[in-house]
Amino acid sequence: MRKLSTARLAIPLLLCFLQAPSALAMGDNNTDKTTPDCPRGQVYDSASKKCVPDKSGSLSDTDKTQYAYHLAKKGEYQAALNLLDSLKNSNTAEAWNYRGYATRKLGRTDEGIGYYQRALALKPNYAQAREYLGEAWMVKGRPDLAGEQLKAIAGICGQGCEEYQDLQAAINGHPES
């Protein structure tokens, strides 16, 4: 009897462990964990699941935008901006946000703030753009404005979401991004 109940528990537990990585990844928009590195001049194409030339007509703006963010998270800020420049429609919240991230990391904080504001004009509840805008305000020595973004993020996704925690860390003097 004891062996049977152990087996009954083991199978669901095993299934939970197998599903945990994909469940955890769902809430994480950090593409650098899932996007493979491509050779220079190529972009990861989510449809074909391989790297293709960045000039390929088959690449979607979404793939280019996501790969630009991947490049920026790796520290290749100018390459990210160059890729964003090639979008057919660059007027998306994600494209403006990632452009802001790359320019801020290049030290052009005021320019980055403008891009974050454009992203938020299109998508006011975009927690990641609010996080990055708050971090930019910290660079500018404006913790009051960073705090406003923190409050907005709390209203969007609560105090437990990554964006809230990362901005809180930056405000507390422990920047993560």
C-alpha cells in the first residue's frame, strides 16, 4: 500500500518539476535567456528557429525588435539601435522601449527618457518601460520621479513582479540592470 501511495505522489511531483521551467519563463520577457546568439549580421527568426541574414525579407519586425533587445542586454547597444533602425514600423511600445534602453546604456540618458515616454504614450501599462524610465530618473538624480514610476508599476503588476523589484533595487542603490 505504501509503495502505491508513493508512486501516486511521485508522478505528479515529477510532472511539476518538468513543467516548472516553462511556467517560470512565461512571466519573463527577458529574451536573452531564450534567444540564441547569431553571427554578426544575422537575426534569430522565431518562425524557422534559426539565424537568418538581418536583411532577409522574411524577418518580422517583432523578431528584429526582440533580437535588438537581446543584443542590448548583451551590451551590443549600437548594434541594437542599428537593427531597430531597420524596422518597417518602428512606432511600437517595444521598439521605443528597447531604443531607450540602448541609448540610456550608451550614456545618452535624456534621449533614452524621451524614448521611454514615447513607449508609455502607446502603452501606459508597460511595466518594463516604467522600470527603465525609473532607472533613467535615478541616473539623473531624480529619485522622486523614479518613485512615481515604482508606484505606477505596483498598480500594474504588484510589488512582487520583476519590474517592481528591479526598480526598487535601483532606488535603494543596488541597480540590477
